[in-house]
Amino acid sequence: MAKLKVIAACGSGMGSSQIIKMKLEKVFKKLGLEAEIYHTNVGDAKSQANNYDVVFCSESLIGTFTGTKATVIGLKNLLAEKEMEEKIKANIIDKA
Amino acid sequence: MAVWEFFQNNILTKPAFFIGFIVFAGYALLGKHWYECLAGFIKGTVGYMILNVASGGLVGNFRPVLAGLKDRFELSAAVIDPYFGQAAAQASVENIGRSFSMMMMVLLIAFTMNILLVLFRKYTKIRTLFITGHVMVQQSSTALWLVLFCFPGLQDPQVVIMLGILLGTYWAVASNLTVEPVAKLTEGGGFATGHQQMVGIFLVSKLAKKIGDPKKSLETLHLPGFLSIFNENMVATGVLMTIFFGTIITILGPDLMHQIDKGFGAKQNFGFYILEKSLNFAVYLTILQLGVRTFVSELTNSFQGISEKLLPGSVPAVDCAATYGFGHPNAVTFGFLFGAFGQFIAIMGLIVFNSPILIISGFVPLFFDNATFAVFANRLGGIRAAAIIPFFSGMIQVLGGGFAAYHFTTGNFGGWHGNFDWDTLWPIVGVIMENLQYVGVAAVVIILLAIPQIIYQRNKDTYFVIAEDFDKYKEIMAKKQGVPVEQVVID
């Protein structure tokens, strides 16, 4: 699989999105996937989403991204590596 | 001596380079390549320089409005928002000729203090490490100004050490208070909250069940769709600032604004002048956040690494938005709305009762504090608690923030930190420091450190279990309640 381009997004683009990013880096490494992860706020993420493969954000923000070409993955627990792993498998690996 | 002086004049008292060198040194210690260290140095330094441009812009954009309010009504004004607060704190510190670099040293000492408290958790009962970088920068800034305000004669090294201990104790103790509420909300999510309303979360977790009924939850509610535009910071700030500054500048009138603001062109329409002025705040806030994000991501990365390597078993205390996924999306919007009602009513109250300071709602406290409170309140006290608590929180934010901005004079530069803990706990700490000086600081640290001890004494059997293994915690509680695990009630 080619190197994935990933956005991690949250309301302000400061706290939560960076936590998602740090956890994702570990999970992608564990799954043997190469990924380049950028973290930012939802507004910025929305305008750039079409240039990326995957968007990760809190489940409550999924509605913001309707109509984008990228795969949007909503997370319940932003720190749960297990949840990320399952959702990456279901939405990225199995569909590739 | 000459070397030290050179270092002091060019690096130590220049926050941009100081931060750059800290990132450089941190990366070097982690054994990264020289080019990664260099990249870190540039990102740290440029990030801070961006922040500086935005802070100056924010305060400068506000200046004519402040002058107008002073001229016409003898009023000062402050936006209660951590970014405005940080800019106003920086302006206050520099205004008395002190170096803002101390902010960064305070942050590092406070973080070290938090690490020590967790390392010795057998004695201190502290389970959490505060790692929310941008919040640490904001709080170090505001707290630095509070200490300089209360101890104007104190030398830099003493300021930094004393405040580092005080702030680090607050980070540890207050985030530790959120362990139980967050673990129960998230069913053992493995984190705590390290943000700006930690004392507030603890209070909500104690009050909510007395106020309402969790069975009457707000999940059935249908909220209007237009509210979703407030999900975006830039849009929300633009709307809020246009409402507030639009009203203020309209009252001040075009003639006065022409006199005091050179930026108001002779041929420019008054309405568009107002719009430009208001939206400028969204511009500077966006730039400020870019600056903070640039240098803070370097910091947070290493903090996270430290917490995983050095302190296994400790709980990371992170941004409050991490809890939103565990509440219904309605709770977040609901908290924001009722917080806004509370704030607007309190602001009317300030005007009616001739307060010497006018408060302007900032987006961050309005949204993030009250949305968080609503998420916790809804779980324990349903729709009633999720409405009443943010409403009163909004009022407290305005009144506490108004007191602080006026008393600690950051209102002169148009801002105060404004988040819940900084409208309640910290103004009190400030007044204690001002009146009792060193005795006051010592008393605050001792009282704070006693809090985890009290909670531990009350729940010896579950205190560490709830943070480490939530299933085991449920088993213990089920045994206590005499029911099977599936029926255990956790509130």
C-alpha cells in the first residue's frame, strides 16, 4: 500500500487532534502501514480533506465532513489504540 | 561573566530563541539527527515569533475600542478567553519591563514538579500527568503575571521557582480530581482531563445528581441545524466578535471612532469598518493558534514520550474535548447555548450595576468549559442538570473573570484568561498571594496537596484501581452494593 496521507482533526486543532496524531503514529507503525499525519482544526481539515486519504476526528464531528472524498473515521475514545486499530482494519486495510 | 551576559541578553530574555534552544536541546537529548534538531529549533523559534505577531495584533486591534470606552464611559473592557488572556498577560509583563521568557521556565519547572509528584505517588497520591501543551503555555503566562503583580520586587529566579512549584502542584492536584469523573464517564477510557476547568468538572460530578434525573436525558432533543457552524473556531469567533464589538462600536459612534482610530478611513462606511474591526479578531486569533500549534506540538510530543517512558501506570491528563465522544453530541451544543445565556445575562448585570469593567464573551471558555460540564452533567443529572449547570457556570465566568481582569489589571490590555478554574480558584489564589505573600503561597500549596490525601483516605480500596483497571473497579463496587457486576450502579 502506498504511503497514506492522513488528517487528524478537532475543534481547535490544538489538543485532541495532536493526541489522535500521536496515538495514530503508534498504531500505523504497529500495523506496518506508512502514513504521513497532519493535525489541524476542523475548518482547515474540511477545506483540505480532498487532498488526503483519511480523516480521523471525534465521532461528534463526523457531520462536518459530509461530501468529502476522503475516508472519514470517527473515534469514540481519542486515546484508545485498540479502537483505532479495529477501525483502520475495517475501513482501510479491508477495503484496499 | 561576559559569556553569561551575552547568553542572558540574546537568548534567555528572548523567548523565541529560548524556546528554540529548549526544543533543540530536547531533541539532541533524545538522540535525534542534527537536521531534526535544527528543524525543531526553527519550528520552535518561528512558532513563537508568529505568536508574537498575533498577540501584538490582538492587543493593537483592541486599543482604539478600549480608548473609546475609557473616553466616553470611564470603562475598561476584557475578552474572557485564554488567548486574549495570554496576550494581555504578556503585554502586562512587558509593560513593567520584565522578560516574558520566564513563562517558558515556569512551564518547565511546573511540569517537572508534576512529574515528581507522580513519581512519589505512593506518598503524594497523585495519579495524573498534565500534558496539554497549549494550555500549559496559556496558564504559565497568566500565572506569571499574577505572581509579578503580587510580588513586584521579586527577582526572576525566585519568581520562576516559586511559581513553578505552585503551578505544577495545581496541574497535578486538579487533573487528579478528574480521574474518577472521567473514568466513570468513559468506562475506563484510560485518561483524565488536563485543561482549564478541572475543579469545575469535579464540582459538576458532585452536584449534577442533586439537580436532575439521569433518566430524563437530552438525547431525545432535536436542536436546530444552524448551530453546527459553531463547530468551527474561526466562524464562531467571527460571529461572537461581530455581535459584541458591533454593539460597542455602534454605541461609541462613528465620530469618536474617527478621532481615535487612524485605521478608520475617511471614506469608509461605518458598517464595513465595524465588520472589518470585528473579523480582525478572528484573523489574529487564527494566527495566534497557528503559532502556538507550531511550537507546542514539539513540546507535547516529548511530554507524551516522557509520560510513557518514565511513568508507567500514570494517567495522562489531556484536552477536555477528549470526553466529548462519550456524551451525546446534543450535550456539547446544549452546554454552549446555556453557557451563553448565563454569560449574556451576567454581562447585562455588569452594565446595569455600573461595573467599572465590561466583559466580552470569548469563544474558548464559552464553548469548551460549558460543553464539558454539560457532558458530565447529562450523564448524572439529565437534561435539567445539563441546562442549569452551564447556565450558572456562564454567569460565574463573567463575574469571576470581570473581577480578575479589573483587580489584576489585565483589563488594561483587553483580556483575561476566562476559563472556569481561572475565574474561580485562581483569582482567589491571587488575592491570597497578594495579602499573605509567601505565607499565602505556602498555604495554597499545602491545601492543594492535602486534597488527594483526603480523597484517598475515603476510598482506599478503589483509589488506584479505578485508574488502572476499570473492570476490577466495577467488581469491587458490585460486591459493595451486593449485586452482580452487570447491575452495578456507578455514579
